[in-house]
Amino acid sequence: MRRQLLAIVAFLAAMALVPHLVGSEFWRNWVMMALFYALLGQAWNILGGYGGQFSFGHAAFFGTGAYCSAILHVHYGVNPWIALPAAGMAAGLVGAFIGFLSFRYGLRGSYFALVTLAFAEVLRILANTVPITGKGVGLLIPLDPGAANMQFADRTGYFYLILAFVGLALLLTLWLEHSRFGARLVAVRENEDAARALGVDVFRTKLAAITLSGALAGLGGSYYAQLFLYLDPGIAYGPAISVEALLVPIVGGMGTLFGPLLGSFALHGVSELAKLAFGEAAGLDLALYGVLLVLMVMFMPNGLFGMGRTTLARLLGGGRDA
Amino acid sequence: MSEVKRKKSISRRAFVAAAGGAALASGISGFPSIVRAQRGPVRVGILHPVTGPLAFSGNQARAGAMMAIETINEIGGIRSMGGAKLEPVLGDAQSKPDVGAAEVERMNEAGVSAIVGPFASGIALATTQAAAKHNIAHIVDVGVVDQVVTRGLANTFRFGPGLSKIVDTAIENLVAINDGAGKPARTVMIVHEESAFGTGMAKVLNEKLPGRGFQIIETISHANPTRDFNNIVLKIRAQRPDIVIPSNYYDEFVLFSRTMAQQKVRPKAIYAILGGAASSQRFVKEFPDAAQYIMDCNHWYDPRNPVAQELKKKVEAKGLYFTYELFLNHECVRLLAEALERAGTGDRAAVIQALASSGFANHFMPYGPTRFVNGQNQGAAPVNTQVQNREIQLIFPKEFASAKPVFPMPAA
């Protein structure tokens, strides 16, 4: 745990230097967005990676956090800093609600995945219908630059904010890895029936995981709303966010502390490489991105983190597997 | 326009000549001045959703901007800058606001003087804000949602009309068409896509149409994409409205009108507002029967303008369609070129200032000279078109009209 904690501190310290060392605003923005998707990936990782409950609808939590923050600010004049924890709580509650319904009736595997996907879609349709979300027109957060309004004049403020969220997510995951709750969660992932036989309250464990996961994704939603100052149902609850949230840990390494971080940087790096390779030919970069993604999943079933760990173990241990 | 400005701006004649042939164009544009003192290129960000659900519109928009850049460069570039060429820096917003904003960062790094794009309102809200941070002039090509220009961003200029203006004009013209035919239509059904522009349009129509003598029977929204319109059309068949008002993107509009034709549902009029395909040559060519007599209130060029006619031929010769995305972007780039001529520099602040004081009259849209107030071109207005015998005719306003409206729609 001590080494992992040191690694987290070292990573955060290195990242904190990025705004000062990287002159290019484009690359600073790139790192910032990679951190943003790492946060969503880490949220998914708690439920999917450690808990083995694959969600296809993390947009439900992200969108709830985003809308909660925006609605409180736009309609009720609540300061975004105060709205931020409310957004996390609202998304956590949505997670608890979906979890209660799904786990109460024993939904697992692809059934659970489909239910989460359906909930995200229901929320998207709801956001398209109810006036408080601005319906299809969306919600525009008034432009009022100032750190007090969580609208930073340049991206450095946004950078440190997302870095803080990622730090929080990493520490939370580190605690999870070494806590009794984390052990129960992993036991549920490995074999639910065996875990139950050992006295683990499977329902409560999974419910706590989806609540925690939802709350983290909700913080990401609130951050997105303050960064782009505009939300519509497609952005908030559309499938793009759900896909990004699950791709990042799958590529990086599910059920690992640094997997989502690695996955996010790798995926966005590949995306940039593809753009550099095919630059102005519309769509070719996305095709290359897709091919690379398939290759990564095919040849690195344990993700980048798993591959790195195996390779390191082989190098250090003379061929023994990790 | 003063004599000095007239000399500096790219003339209509020069533009026509360029479209006709580079040799003739080079003669008109003052080729020797380029040789004398040509400076480095002026980088221009061309940002559109060329992949994702809006790819068709995005690619059309990019093609229009690129054709304008080619022509401007052929006829001598920006003459006040020693014939500096426009150098496009292309960006793909992938139909996502956050990707659009990231592309603005890339364009900032590339040193663009201005950005043209990004077609969709949701993307425009993000990209204009990102560009404002770097003080980059952002000419919004379509992005009709009113909030695009009401947030006090000094860098944002919309050449075309906003949603409120479009819907108001559409209602006025609908009332005029109905009154002119003896008021045969009283009931309306609205079918709109569910994002910002379709929903915003439906909201305004619901507020205003009842006061103008129309009863709205039902308003139906649909997702993007939607591939099956049978249930919606069955509802229309059951309710038998006099007028159906669709407002959606290209694919959905085509599928909706085809389903209407297949199910032989013929109201007195299909009156689109920003109908994705209603004013599209491609739709008319591919589905002439479904397109026949559809009216649309949309962006459209002045059909009498020779530059527009030349461009249309050039576009069709390339195998492309002369759609509003294409010609609006073409003219947005020309608007920018005219501002660069007056600014005499690619400096971002100077470009913003030049655009803010723009009186560009040489374009082929039926707007009159540009005059920006809070970033909105005051003269910008939509027109009404109708498909008549495989041709898109302009039916309103009368001063630009090429045909009279056919209303009510004749029985099949």
C-alpha cells in the first residue's frame, strides 16, 4: 500500500507540473481531457473492475451529476462549488436506485449491463421531456468567469480541479483495494455464491459499489458542465460517455488501481496518433483508432497494466508469470 | 462602400471569373501585386463535424469553405496583405462539443487568425467559447440557436439568421401563403428532431401559431437518428392535419417524407422549417416524388446572383450537391476574406474589429450588406422554397422569388 500511495503522490506531483512545463495549450488540454476520462473510467472500474458488474450506462450517473449541478446553478442560483457535492450525491442516489432494482432481483452479467443501458436511455428521454432540463434545447450555464463560479479564466484552474478529482478517485480506489469492503467486492466478483456462503452480504456490497461509482461519475458530470457550460440530453445521457467510461479501464486494466489512468492516456494518445497520421482525411483517424483498439483488446486481455506487470515480472523473475 | 474599400475587396466579377477559369481570374485580380510582395499565408480554421451523425452536413460545409479558399487564393489572396494566401487548418468536431472545443485548442496552436464553422448549435456553443479564450474570431456558419450570439462573446459572428428570426419569418410566410389561398388550412402537426434546434423551433411554433389562426393538433419529437417513421406517419394519417411542419436533419427528413409518400399521406402542405433535406438538390434528385411540392423555410441563396449560379455549376461539376451548408460556408469564408482585406493583417484582435465593422455586400445571400450587432448579422433572413417539378424554386420573399407557391398541394 505504501508503494502504491507513493506512486499516486508521484503521479499527482508530476501532473501538477504539467501546466508549468508544457507550453502548448493544446497538449495541456489533451492531458486535462485524458484525466477527465480517467476519472470516469475509475468510476466504472470500482463497479465493473473490482465488483465485476459491467455497466453499459454510466452516462446515467454522469448526466445526473451534470444536470444536477447545472440545474441548481441556473434555476436556483446555487454556487457551483456547493452544487458539486450535491451532484455527486444525486448521481450516487441514482446509482443506488438502479442498483437496488437490479441487484434486488438478481440481475447479473449481460442482463445488468442492458438494464444500465436502458436506464441511461430512459433518463435521456426524460431530460428531453421535462422543462427543468431545458428539454431538447438543453441548459446553457451563464458565462461568468471567476474561480468563485468554478469558471476559470484559463484552463489551468480546470486542470487542477480535474487533477484533484482524479487524486480523490485514486485514493478511494487505493482504500478500496486494502479495505474489507474491497475484499468483499472482489469476492463477489470472483464467485457470488461462494462469497455469500462465506457470509458476505452480496446485495449490500454491490449496492455500495454502484453508489460509490455513480457518485464519482457524477462529480465528472458536474466538472463537464462547468467546463463547457452547455448540456443537452444527448451529451449528458448519450451512449458516448458510457462507452468511454468502460473502454478506458478495459484497455488500461480492469480491477487495477492505475489501469483507468493508463487506458485513458493510451486511448487518447492513439486517437491523437491516428489524427496525426491521417489528419485531414475525414474519418480515417477513427478507423485506425478502431483497429488499434481491437488489437489492444485482442493481444492485451488484461489491459496495459496487466501486460506491464507480466512483462516486468518476467524480466525480474526470469520468466515466471506474475 | 468607399472607393478605397472597393479596390481592396474581392469583386463579384473577379469571383465569377475565378470560377470560370484561373487564367482569366489572375488577370482581373492584379497578379503583379502578388509577385511584388507576397507575404506568408493567413491560417484559417475550418471546423466541422465531418464524422459522426452530422457527417453529411459537415462534409458539405467543409467543401464549401474549401472551394471559397481555393477561389480566393486563385484570384490573388488577400491583396492588402501582399497577396497572402488563405491556408486552411482543418478540424473535425466528430459531432461532439468537447471534441470541437479541443479542435479549437489545436487551431490556436496552429496560429489561426479566425475560425469558420462548426455547423451544429451545440458544438458552436462550445467552440465559440473556446475561441473567445484565445481572442480568435469565430464566424458561425449555421448554428441557429439564439444563445450562440447572446452570451456577450465579442469574437463570435453569425452570418446567417438565428432561430427566432427563422421561425418568425416562417410563420409570417405561412400566414401569407394560407391567406393568399383563401385560408384553407387551420390545423397543424409538428414533427421535430429532439436536439436544440428542433425543440427550440417547436416551442416557438407552439407559442405563436395559435395566435395566428392555426390549431396545433400534436407536436411529435423524434431522436437522432431515427430510421422508422411509420408510427409517426400513422399518427399523422389518423389526425389528418391540414399542414405538417417537419424540422429535422437530412437523413430523418428524407426518411420522414418518403414514409409520407409511401403511406400516401397528403396534407394540404408539408411546410418544413429548417428541413434537413427539403431544400436539398440531392433529396429532389433521389426522391422526386416524395419531394414534390414540399415547402421549406431555410437558408437559401439569391438565385439571380451570377456568383451563386457559377458556384452551383462548379459544385455540381464536382459531383457535390449545392446545399445550404456548402454555400453558407463558402460565403462565410468570403466574409472573412473581406474582413482580412480591410484589416490588412491576420492579427486576431484586428480581424475581430474588422468583422464587427463589416459591411460586406458582395455575397450572394439575400441579406443585404452585413451589419453585426452583438455578433448577429442583422440583415440575415431565411427564405421560402418549394420543390416544383424537380426544381427547388424560391417562393418568398417576392423580390427574390423564382416561382409562385403551389398551395394547397394538388391531389396525387
